[in-house]
Amino acid sequence: MNELLLPGEPGFQETLVNAMHLFKPRHNTAFIARPGSNGLMIPVSGAELREYLLGGEYDERMDELENEVDE
């Protein structure tokens, strides 16, 4: 059974921190949380995932998470 974790629920932050391990493309689809999205994960293609990881958006999202942990 899969669960949908929403912001503010137990385990949400831990899931985001470890989300890279969840990026397993199936049928050329992956799920990402864009910077400023409050952690909402959206489906993207393999090409969009590469752009997300290599284009700096992933780093921006990680910075947001670090700032949230520091607060």
C-alpha cells in the first residue's frame, strides 16, 4: 500500500531529504519537488529529470530544505 505524504505530516521532511533514492524512472517518468513548491512532487520525463538535476533546480530545492531544518 502506497501512502501520500503531505507537508506537515509525520515523515514528510524525512521523505524529502531522502527523495533522491525514490527517483526511479518507470516508463520514463520520475517525480520531483521543484524549488518553491512546498514539497509537492510532480511527474516528469527522464529528460526533464536530467535537466532538474543538472540545471541547478535540485540544488535549489536542497538549499530550501537545509534552510527549513535550520529554522
